[in-house]
Amino acid sequence: MFGWEFPPYQAGGLATATVGLVKGLIRVGIEVTLVVPFPVTESPIAGLKLLGSDQHSGQLTVHRVASPLMPYGGVLEYEGSRRSALGARHSVYGGDLFGEVERFAGLAAEIAAREPHDVIDAHDWIAFAAGLRARAVSGKPLIAHIHAIEFDRTGGDGNPEIARREQAGLRAADRVVSNSYRLRDLCVERYQTDPGKFDVVHWGIDDGTGSDEPAIGSSPLGPDTPVVLFLGRVTSQKGPDYFLEMAAKTARFVPAAHFVVAGSGDMLPFLIHRSAELGIADRVHFTGGLGGADLERVYRMADVCVMPSRSEPFGLVALESLLNGTPCIMPKQAGVAEVIQNAFKVDSWDLDAMTDKVVAILKYPGLRDELSERGRHEVSLPRFTLDEPARLTGASYRQALTMSA
Amino acid sequence: MPDICLYAQVHQPFRLRRYRLFDIGTGLDYFDEEANARILRRVAAKCYRPANRLLADLIRRSDGRFKLALSLSGTLIEQLALYSPETLESFQELVDTGGVEILGETYYHSLAGLADREEFLEQVARHRRLVERTFARRPYVFRNTELIYWDDLAPTVLAMGFRGMLVEGADQVMAGRSANQVYAATTAPSLRLMPRNYPLSDDVGFRFSERSWGEWPLTAPKYADWLHGATGESVNLFLDYETFGEHQWAETGIFEFLGHLPHECLRRGLRFVQPSDLARRRPAGPLSYPNPTSWADQERDTSAWLGNRLQDTAHERLYRLGRALRALGDQALLEQWRRLTTSDHVYYMCTKWFADGDVHKYFSPYDSPYDAFVAFMNVLEDLEQRVGADLPILLAR
């Protein structure tokens, strides 16, 4: 399996999804060899071993290939990431993002030659080249695992080379696993991919997260303060700017409400500035990226979690939020909206609709409690465990094997 | 061999707009006139007019031996007059055949019986006046919204001059007794209770087009055999009128079924009776309903309307405001408020099926029960603001 994010090197939901998938696959009896690039600047043993070190733990093999590839960035972000890596170390990295992708693919092919495997699973365009090279070496079927396409990340055509590589990977793959019907339809429409080779596998969530225990420590804002949460990368795709505009509207109706922006990203300076302009800077809190117990704590101190994403191919945050008993407002178009009933679904640009729901949740405890209990019950159903997506992904693997036999 | 008592409920609510926070105080109308007109006209074309024509024909051809009962909510009659007068005429022509008894109910198809007895009396009286004006008939038998009945209601219904009342033949109430009998209300013994035979009613209402059902396809001769094989005083078949052509589409053969049923029953010696006929019969014994019982769902209780915190919150606020509005005496505001008492509004907030992702079990104009709640509460907020500064004083009374 060629992924890209894996803890502790995590920038967004894909690491959570990859961990979840790998855990689930192992639980349903599928052995996994995971090859991930990871950014040297964040590594404790940064970039010293160029071809990556092999770490064996039980049935899971993680190959970490030292590389500054970042999962969500485009070409410009790569430049920044590479420069910081260069500042610390001598570099043998390719001179541009695509060169780096090719270099990763070359290393991945070497690993594919020596690691026994039955199928190849490559996550998103950045790993497609690796998957294709591995297939050329081993002759095993390739599953393209698609989480988002350039259109989702950029809201338009995006980088033509990335789009070309997405299309090439999707069209060449033996099967495609997509995390929603919407993303499948988008791939079919934009990249003329054969709809017949898609398997839609909605994500599940680790049942280990979200315990019945109250979160450790009380809310630093006080127990009675209404809290509205944004959690995610602070980038245009996730709509944190919509969140602030909604916050300002909400504050007119619920002056006591506080707003938490949990995450980091390129829009942070803009947002800090904007919250002052809107006159709500005293009620907006920027926590930066959170993990572990802090994550659970921030969900539980919130009365509602709002996802104003411009594009949200799946939206794991919704499952995490609901599992922690926090009602969720998700984009109508999100993949998660295809499978979750007990939540509000709105158009992200429709700030009035979003405000309407947020104010209602803050105003009516009955509504908040109903959403909280029903939502939590819903994500606790078997279909949202890790086993279900793993079982469906395994079925897709077997289908690919049958077809290639 | 029992008699056959066929009854159908005809109702449409005034649906609300997706009324938002930012609409409060703007003077925007609460009701979605476009949607209400569209839905009413669609159902009128698919169900009401074809069913009315068919039933009128069946009544005439049977020389009056085939007969039935209907009840039409006030909100339905209003909508017919507004959006489809020809359909209202078609109902009047059907009633003019002499084979249709019209039952009494709350004008607004409301839960006032549960919440506010004074309002209940007012809504039943309004409905009675509307029926007299529209059909020149006086209702003698009562059916409460969704067949909701419990012992406490009987004296009130009797005091309003009704002789009998339709009730649900729920297992927990019947406790082994037959639903095919007429009973006396324990709290008002001269009020007759007629329990619905729910298995035979649901064979038509729910299972008719269900291909996985062992008895599919259900034909009129087969069904008439079942009725003929039943025991007791009368088999009470109580349905939604929308069963014919809307819940069960014409393509399922529901109209052919209905078209042949009277003849198939009559040739087996079965007789059709109406609720007022049954109300004159001697009761088989007393029947007690300790808790509010309805014809809905497996539970047969009121949890489809008052079963979660959304519904309780909205219902409580609605009736609190109603008492204030009556004290204020503003008829225009009261009329707006009364349309909000239609039980469909809280039904849309029902979450009990939603929990397991089964969203197809019921029809709602909203994306979710939560959206239904928010729109409804925003409307109440606006209505409260329109009462103005006197509201706290009125609420305190």
C-alpha cells in the first residue's frame, strides 16, 4: 500500500483514515505493507536514511521513505517544505514536486520488487505513480484509492499536471475505491473514468476514540459558555473564512457564544485579522493543530461542530464529532452526508442557513441533546466501525484479483 | 358473519416554509403556498378525484348497499376550496349519493385533545360548522386526530353530542378481546367505541403492493373471503384515503381492487354499515384505554408526535402561546396559530425511525427532523414577537 500520511506525521484527516483502514484490514485478516513518504523536517531522525527504514510491528510493515512530500500541498507548498528541509540537510530530493513524486515512485518500485504482495493499493495522485511503477514490477493488480481530486482541493481545474496524473492513475488502475458516491461521479465526469470499476467505501471510525468517560478537564471557557467549533486545516478548502462570517452573524443572536478554530494552515493570519475586523476577536480562539486528548477535549467542550468546507470529499471530522456527542453541521455535498442522518446538512456558502442552525442548537438544549444522542448512536452502528470499510476494501481487492486472474 | 365498516381519513396540512432566523420580523408568510397548492393538486389528481368518482359509481350501482364513512380535516377542505375547487365539488357529489357518512374531528387535525381541552372544543365545533356548510351533513361519530383516544377524552366527546368514536384496536388494549365488536367507553358508557381491525386494514393500507408479502397480489375475491371468514359484529377497516392512488399508486391495481371489493363482499352476503349504524348497537362490554393510543406505528401510542425533546419543546411552546393568544383575542393571529397546531408539524420532527438510517419510512417536506424543528421554532418566535410587549403578561396568566 502506498500512502502518504501516517502518524505521528499528520496534517489532516488522511492519516486518520489511513490508520483506520490499515487497522481494519489487519483485523479482517489482510496483511499490509505500507510505504509512506514523510517530511524530514518533522522527523526526529530527519532525512538521514534516504531509502527509508523498515519498521516491523506485527502484521503491519511501515516503510518510511524520507521525502518532503506533503499530502495536501500543491506545487508552491512543496517549494516551502523543500526549502525548510534543505535548510537543515543536504538534499538529494528532486528539484520539483513531480520530480519528487517520480523519485518516490522509483523507491517504491524497489520495495515492490522485494516485498511479497498480492495487490497494490495507492492513495491519491501523489502515490499513483508509485502504484503504477509497482504494478509494472510485480504485475499485481492496482487499486487506485481516491480521497480527493484536484477539483476538491482547489475549487477549480487546479494544477493541470496534477489533474493529468490523477486522470492517468484512475484510468490505468484495475479498480478504484472512492470514499463517496459524489467523488465517484466527479471522477467519472471530470476524468472520463469507467464507472464500472468503482467501489464506493465510506469511511468508518476507530471505536477506540470517543469514550463514555467525560473529557479530562473542564472547558477553559467555563461550563455555561456556548462554544462553536471549527476543526480542520485552516485552508480555503475547509472554509474557515465562512466560519468566521457565520460567527459574526451568530454573535448578534447569541452574544455569549465563543468560537474555536482548531487547526493550522495558510489562512491563519488572515483569519486573525478578520476576526478583529468583525469585532469578535475577544470571542474567537485559535488553538493551532490538536491531537490526542486535546482533540477529544475540544470536541466535548463544543456545543456544535461546524464544517463550512467548500469541498469535503468525505469529512471524517463529522464522525469524530458525533462520536464525541457533539452535534455537527456538515456540507450537503460531503461524502459523509451520504451516510449520516442525524446532523444538519447545509450549503457552505449559505451563511444564513448555517447561522440559523447554529443559533437553534445554542438556543434549544432539546435540539442539541437530541442531535447529540442520536448522532452518537448512529456513528456507533456497526457500519461505521473500521471493519466495515476494511471488509468492503478487501472485497474490492478480491474483485481486482479475480479480474486479473 | 360480521358487517363491514369502511372509513377513510382525508387530510392535508398547511406546510410551512423553511422559515429562517433571518425571516423573523420581516412579515414573511409562514406557509409555503406554492408547495401546498402543488401537493394538493397532485394528490387530488392521483387520488381524490379518481377515488371519488369510483366510489360514487360503486354506491349508485349497489343501490345503496355499498356505503362508507369519510372524515375531511378543515385544513384539507380549505385547501380544496383554495387550490382545487373542482375536487371539492367532486367530494360534494360523492356525499350527495347518500352513501357517505361524514365524521367529526378537530378542524386542524391537531393534538389539542391531548394539550388543551378548551381549544379542542373550539376546533371540533369549527369543524362541525364547516362540514355542515360544505356538505349539509351533521357528524354524529367522532374520530380524533390519528385515532388518538384514552379514557379521559370520552366524557368530553360525549358532551359535544357524539354517539360514538373510532379507536385503534391495539393489542395492549384489546387484551385478547375481538376488535370486531362495539364497546362502551368506561368513562362515558353511552359513548360507543369502534376499534379498528388493524391487521385487515393494514393488508390494504400498507401491504397491498408489497411483493415480498406472502399474500401478494391481494385480489378483491381473496380479501372478501378473509372478511367473510371473520367473526364478530363488524370488521372496521379504517384507512388513509390517500391509500387509493397516492400511498398505493394506480399502477399497483389498487383502484381495480377497490372497484371489485363491494360486489365481492355483497355476493358473499356481507353487509356494509356506517359508524352511526354501529353506534346504535348494543355494546359487547366496556373497553378502557388508560393511555393515549393511536393508529400509528408498532407502538400505537403518541410517540410519533410527542416522542422526543424536539417535539416536546415545540409542542409545549405552541400551546403556551395559544393560551396567550386566546386571552389576547386577536383572531388573525389565532388563525395563524391554529394552522400550526396541525399534528403534521410535530410529526416531521419525529426521530425514532431516523436513528437507524431508515429515512424512507415516512414523508416529510424537510431534509431532517432537525430542520423541521428549527423552521417551526422560528415561526413561533415570529408569532410571539407579533403579539408584542403584552406577551409576558399574557403568558403569566
